[in-house]
Amino acid sequence: MSDKIGPDGTPQNAPVIDRRMLEALICPMTQTTLSYDAEAQELVSKVAKMAFPIRNGIPIMLVSEARALD
């Protein structure tokens, strides 16, 4: 796999994510909207200050799997 970044800033080896699905997801802690970080392949909850990983195109919405943001 390549770690090259495409012209739109997304990793070229990243799976295609359905934007409508992402818009429907909310933070499991705060019930607020999430933002998509294509480069890091994460869904970010600014309110909870957590980032939920996307692995193989599947959002992992478990608090135990989330990364705390500084």
C-alpha cells in the first residue's frame, strides 16, 4: 500500500467513505455532530475532544477505541 496523498488531501490508499453515512453519525458521548478528518481517517468530536478511528472504511464508534484530543 502507498502512503501518498491525493490532490484533495486524502490518502490515496484510504477506502472511499460515504459522506451521507458520515453525516448521519453522531458522537456517542455528546450526541453532537462529528467532523471527518480524511488524512487521519478519523471522525472528530470537538465537543468531547475525541477522535474515533475509521478502519477499513468502517467507523469505530466505541469510546474505548477513541483517541483523546489535546
